[in-house]
Amino acid sequence: MAIVDTINDLWNRYDLPGSRNPAPAVAVLRLRGAIGMGGGLSRGGLSLATLEQSIKRAFAKRVRAVCLVINSPGGSPVQSAQIAGMIRQLSQEKKIPVFAFAEDIAASGGYWLTLAADEIYADAMSVVGSIGVITASFGFPELMAKIGIERRVYTQGPRKGMLDPFKPENPDDIQRLYAIQADIHRQFVAFVKSRRGERLSKDDETLFSGDVWTGERALELGLVDGLGDLRTIVRRKYGPDVRFYNIERPASWLQRRFGRYFPSDVGRDDARISGWAGELMSAVEERALWARFGL
């Protein structure tokens, strides 16, 4: 009799088919880092390519909800939209609600990811917002002239060399960049309004200026639905016995087998130097994104 009771207890506890009183379970997907950056083997930023299998796994389980734990300063608008789009699609197909939890920061593309959720929560001290578009670069024309290096670029198409950092700025190029930014910003704003709707409590000039706020202030503005952490909110919704399934991002076969370099790179100093240079630039760009918010 004791063996039968133990089997029944395990059957119910782990939510197997036919369980009588299974404990509620939620999947937890952690989205940390810059979006669309660090595409090397060892780093891998947040992108649809790196997250697709994890997102599918989260919705494949028999769960009551999928929770997104987000800590991102933003990045690529395209990757932000694609990741959020896939999450929304699976949520609707599987009829599984999604809850987002902002940790230190959910800004720009990071906030875009939270919009994939039905409800958004943040810590009172989280940094939330930055609903805007930014392009950052450097200019080196004076340095080039000083050290006696001549820049040679040959193109077909008058805008093919637009915003070359080694040439003086062209006012026409800057206006073209502003037009592109305005188009992306318009789409970002439209997505925020479509997801938050009447919950937004301030005018467009305030909400979509690119400014950031604490979680406490974001709640007043209607950018989030409440304050609190993952475990507190989920247990409030589904009870103290709720189980959390952490969905890990799997390492690729190449990452497990060769680590940092492709097989063709092994033993080639030029490929190794190029790999390190690319990784360094990605790290600098990502660090600059975090630094914008004092992190």
C-alpha cells in the first residue's frame, strides 16, 4: 500500500498524464544581455537564432505560464521584434499566459521584450523605458589627416558610403539617418500602444522621449503592471506549491567540442586574432549599452 501511495504521489507531483492533483508549474526563461550583439561562438547575444529552441521548449512543457526574466539594456530593434513576436505567437497558439519580470534593467529593446508578456512586473528600483532609437559611432577624419593616411572608398550608388567614420560628416547623410530612426521609433511606439493600450497614463511626449524611470515610476506611467519579483508574484497567482522549470539556453555542438573557434581556425593565428578582435569590439559595444544606464 505504501508503494502505491508513493507512486501516486510522484505521479501527481511531477504532473504526469493522469495526475489527479498536479502541482502548478511555470517555465522560466532568462533573457540577459544586449540584443543582437556578440554573435561569436563563446558569447552569443540575445537573438531569435540563439533563443528559438529555448522559447519552444518553454511552451512545450505542461505549464500554467511562461515567465520572462529580463535584464537587458537593449540592442537590435529587429531581433527585439522577432523574439517578442515568436513569444506572442506561441502564447496565443498554446493559450499559455506570459509574465515578464524586469530585473536591473529593461530598457529600449529590453523593454520591447517585456511587451511580449500579458503582464509586466518590475522591482521598485529597476530601470525601465528608453522608448527611443539611438545610433552611436565615432569619427576619425582629423586623426587620418594627422597621421597621413588617405581613405579610399569606391562605390556604386550615392549613399553606399553613408556615414563613413573616416570621412567628414555629410548633412544629407545625417538627415537620412534621422529619417530611418524616426521610422523605427514610430514602429516601437505603435507596438507599445498596441500592447499597453489604456494602461498608459501619460502623453506621448513623456512616454516616448527616450527617458528612463525606476520601476516605481514606470508603474505610475502604466509601463508595468506591478512591483515584485518572480517568486513572490507567481506564488501569489498559483499558490505556494508552484514549481519553476528553468529553461537553459543549450550550447551548440561546436561550442561544446571546440569552444571559441571553428575547426578551420585551429592553429591559425590570423583567424584567432580576428576572432579576438571581433569579440573585443562586441564586448565594448555591449559594455557601452550597459554604461548608458549607470550599470
